[in-house]
Amino acid sequence: MKPSKPYQILIVDDSPHNIRALGEILEGNYDVRFAKSGPEALEITFSEEEAIDLILLDVVMPEMDGYEVCRRLKENPETADIPIIFITIKSRPSDEALGFSLGAVDYLNKPFSVEIVRARIRTHLELKAHRDQLQEMVQERTLELEEMNKRLQTEIIKVKAMQEDLIRSKTQAATGRLAATIAHEINSPLQGIAALLVPLMDGCEGQEDLLEIANLIEEAFHRIRETVQRLYHLNLPASRQEESVDVNSVIRKTAALLNGMARERKVAVDLDLTPDLPRIWASQGELGQVFMNLIDNALFAVEHGKGEDRKVSIRTRMAGEWIKVQVSDTGTGISEEDLPHIFEPFYTRRKAGGLGVGLSVCREIIRQCRGEIRAQNAPQGKGAVFTITLSAAPDR
């Protein structure tokens, strides 16, 4: 393998005679440099713009011997790979062993044999050239593998996203069909109640107590009918109607629907709503479904908890251009095992009852509102906290 330019060889020897002899042997084939001491050799090697390819290094020199020069060169990553051939009159095996242990590749004994000097230098330069080529190939292959790994990771992320979308769409379709069936079954008796409400209220004319009860029945009927309508349209994309929504208003109405359940379970529902929040662009019915699910889950957690402070808190705050909604409870919290999975379809913490689709549907609704939802445990194990981040509605 021929280099594009002559190899750089450094001869280090305190004897002018040896330097001259080696220079005559190598002249014409290599670019030869000279140093008469160890410190000078280190200065040339460390400061040379063009790297030294091989060093012929005398062992016995004043001030700094060849062993110390070799040790310092091998300690520096920039010069550690330079082949070093010791030149010496020493021929004891222990001397050679020491040199090889320090990183030398060969020995040349004085007086020099022209053929041996040229042959060994040629051999070690060829070995260095092959080693350098292999290192370049390894580096190139490593870069290729790193690039392939990056592309593979990107493809894996895409596949996972496609799998999640597929699971989500199938789950939405299944829950949508189930919800529509349930809504249809409830709608029939509701129509009967609606037919009976009119004569009932007419018969209560003049009887204030009965009329008040009838009005309460009518109000409850309308709430049930609205809930059934939302249930019927659950997860049907064609039915989504986005509008400018007041988040605080949706929270108040949803909490009011669950007040009876909260009182029955002896759980306090605390609303801490920041006034004059910007409106968001969303489906009001779907957003109500999210809050309904989160509050219902919180009531369940508090009811089955052991704490004396039985409370569910809903608060809204502004965080820059974002609206933050927090639903927290003083219940049992979420186990570390469950926490990474609670937004997955069909995963539920309720061991009896429940399909495990509520939080998965909530996450999808919040995503469609261009927001995000996350869950964590309150400090010191005092219940769970669900945080929803929503973007204020742009002008439409």
C-alpha cells in the first residue's frame, strides 16, 4: 500500500554519528526528522502539524532515556498509536521485555544493518497503514450503524404511534356502539316519563308542594335526557360539534350533576375556579364527559379510601397561554404499578365493574382539544392528581 506522500520518520539519538548513519539509510524514501534528546523528541512529536508515522528511538540518552520518552508518548492519545522502534547496543532479554511492555514494536541493534533497518521500517509502516485503514473502516461502519439505528428508532416510534391509533380507533368504535345501545335502552322509558310529566304537572295546579316536587322531577328528567344524548353520541366523530366553551361553566354544571352522588358518599366537592378564563375551542358535551369521568373516579377513590379528610377538589388556573385544570382527591392514590398504564384502553383500577375505557376516552378528547392530560400522586401519598392542559381558543 503506497502512501500519497512520504512517511514522516523521526530519528531520536544523542549521537550525531548514529543520526547520520540512519539518515543515509532512509534518505530518498522517507521524510526524515531528527532530535538529539528526549525532550526535543517530545516537542517535535506533540507540536508537529503533520503526524509522525514512525519513531526510531535510542534507549540510552542523557537527561531523559528512551524508555521515559516512550512512556510519555504512549500516555498521550494523540501519539499513542505511533510505532516506536528502539535502537540500542543492549541485547539482554530483560531490556527488550521492558521496551515491549512500554509499547515498542521492535528493536534495532547497533551497529546497523542496512537491509534489516529498511525491512523492519517498511514492515511496521505497512502494518500501521493497514491498522489506520481498518480504524477508518470501523469508524465509517460505526457511523453507518448509528445512522441505521436512528432510522430504526424513528420507524419503531412510527409503528408504535400507528398501533396506538389503531387501538384507539377500535376502542372508540366499540365504546361508541356500546354507548349507543345503552342510550337506546334508556331512551324508551324516558319517553314514557315525558308523556306522564304533562298530566302530572297539570294535576298539581294549586298544590304548591306537589308542584315543587313535579318541577324537581322534570328538572331531573331533562338532566337524564341530556346525559343520554351525550352517551348516544359518545365517540362518534361525525357528531362532534366544536364551539367556544367556558371551561369553568362546564365544570360547575358537571359538578352539580354529581352533587347528589357526592352527598350520598359523604364527600365534599370543592371548586376553586379562576374567574374570567379565556374560552377554549372544544366540544362542550365531550369536555363535560371528561370532567364527569374524572370527578366520578375521584369520588370512588375517596369513598374507598381510609382517610378522614374526604374531599375532591377541582381548580382552574392560567399558566402563560395555557389553562390548567386539576382534579385531585384525598383517596388511596394510584399504585406505582398502575400509574404508567391508566390511560391505556381497557385498563381499570376498579376491580369490580367498569370497562376501563373512561380515561382512555378522556385522553383522546383532550387531544382533540389540542391539550394533554397527565396523572400523578399527591405528595406524601394523599390521593391522586389529574392535570389537564388546554390551549385558549384562537379567533374563529
